[in-house]
Amino acid sequence: MILITILLALGALSIALALFTHRVARQVEIAIPASGRFLDVPGARLHYLDVGTAPAGKPPIVMIHGLGGHLHHFKYSLFDELSRDTRVIAIDRPGSGYSTRTTGKATRLTDQADALIALLDTLKIERALFVGHSLGGALSLTQALRHPTRVAGLALIAPLTHFAGRFPAVFIALAVRGRIARRFVANVLATPGFITNRRRVMPKIFGPESVPRDYRVRGGGLLTLRPSQYIGASEDLSAIPAVLPSLEARYETLNRPDAPPIAMLYGREDAILDYRIHGERFAERVPACVLELVSGGHMLPLTQPERVARFIRDVFERSSG
């Protein structure tokens, strides 16, 4: 009888948390609705923003966010700033933001790279300067290795470049395997858990810099509370070990004479990805890569948008159309 009572109580609690999560997700989507266009590509439906006109002889800029992120990390400031001078496209990666993906598809970096190329094909863009932040940096490098003729340059901001055998501790909550378990956590536990722990988690992601006061809406921070965002980030995380080591083995090919210009911007105090592993180690293997270090953390597109804009413009000027 006691066991049955406990099970009934747990079931009732799970239903209550699921209803709470669903209500929060609806409120978030009202506060931060999809603001771009949608395009179906193999394995995914991509949500993206496309603004501005590229000068003659210069490529457009394609911006790719990191793990658990969305295009609002660029829309916060960088998108409007850069689109004054050229064409800028910011993309929600498959499974992130308002982009969706077919179950089991477009989780690996290689598949996501193909999906983004399909988008560029539809937009009739032959080559682009890829701006990648964090996991978006790994995806940008995947583009350069998998689709080299489509890459005019790489401007990488705190990029993931090496698999160190374990993930940053702040992402441990995403390390759930199995579709059923992942969906249960996403629809029942993740949202109330994040709300409860946000004051502890957010400083770790942004530190040592402060979280912008308007990050919740303008920076899209509330989108983290949607179950789909948790599922997408968890799937992305689990797919990294299967692909990243094979990409690492090919970095030396980026030393070829016709390779695109590559530059990295890293915060010395980045608590998510160590610049010595992901920045300096990469630059040792690809000497043409220009590595710039600044005082700051991992979320530079949001905490230092002016500095990041100058960095991107510098690589843009070195990228041929």
C-alpha cells in the first residue's frame, strides 16, 4: 500500500510538472516568437534571419550559435550592427531555437553542415564567411573541411575544436541518453530544474562577466525553458564524440595554400572551453590561424558585442568573394 501511494504521488507530481512546463513554454513563445523565415532542408526545418546586401566581391556572413543557443545570441546586437554593411544570415541550428529536425536526423556536425549548405543553395549563395560561436565554431570548421569551396573565411568565437574526453560540468544535466528518458526530463524536470538553479548556472556560463540584464527576452534566454530546446541540446551533446575526433584528424588540411582565412577570438577567463586547449592547440596545428585573446568569458557575442563586431569585420575584409 505504501509503495502504491508513493507511485501515485510521483505520478501526480510528474503530471503537475509537465503541465507547468507546457504553460511556461507557451508563455515563452508569446514573449519571444519566431521572427525569421523557415526553409525545409534534408532532415530539418531551419529558422533563419536574412538581412542586408553584400558589397560587390564580398561574401555574405553566416552566423552559427553554440550548444543550447539560438540566433538571438547574435540578434542581441551583432546582427543589426553587421547587416548595416553587408548581408548577414543568422541561423537556428537544427533542433535549436525555432528550427526543428526529423527524429534521429541532423544531430551530427556533418549532417548539420549539409543542412546549412542546402539552405545556402536555396538562397543561391556560393560562398560565405562563417561566424561560429562555441559548438557553432566546430560546425563552421566542419564546413571548411566538408565543403571547402563554400567557405570564404572563418571567424570563430570561443570555438569547440577538440574533444577532451568529457564535457564541461555545467552541461552534465544534458547528458541524458535514450529518446524516452530525454523526453521525460525535457517535459517534466528540465524547466523547473533550470528555474530553480538559474542563479547558480548562468554565472558559470557567462562568468566572469555578468549576464546582461535584458538577456531574458532580447537575448532569447527564456527560450531555454522550452522542452524542445533541452532535447535539441542533449542530442547535440551526445553526438559530439562520434564526429569531432575525426574532424580533428583533418585540421592540417586547413594549411593548404588556398585555404580560407581563419581567426579565433577567445576569452582568457572562459570557464566553458579552455583557450589553451581549443585555441592555442588549434593554432599550433594551423599556424595561419590568427588567435586573439581578450579578458572575458565564454559568451562574448553578448557581453562584448563591439569587440566581436570588430573581430568579424577584420576577417570579413580578408575574405574574398
